[in-house]
Amino acid sequence: MKRCILLEATRLDFVVSLASQVAEVPSTRDRLRKELDLDFYPLLLMRVGKAAPTPASKRRDVSMIISETGD
């Protein structure tokens, strides 16, 4: 399910960040449970939003990485 959410968010030009550390702290986990009125304890925090576009990272030419051999 997480993968579907991430893909759909990307398709809609949203960015997502995941944090499990928040739910690892008992006091924070309890507070999240109470604030969100949950019947269960949260295990993961997912932040979804919009971000400014960033340039694509530079990539090496594929010929520098893959070469054909004459075997």
C-alpha cells in the first residue's frame, strides 16, 4: 500500500517524506495517538506536500557504465 501512495503522490506532483523515529519515542507516539484520536499506535509518520522543482541529477552516459563484449 505504501508504494501505491508514494507513486500516486509523485504522479500528482506531491513529495513525500517518511519518518519512523517519531513513532519510536513512547511519549510522542502516545501524543500522536491522542491528538489524532486513533484506536491504535502510529508506526510511521508520512508528510505529504508540494515542493519547489529541483534540477535532475547528472547522469553518466550509459556507454561509460555498460560495454558489450565480443564473446
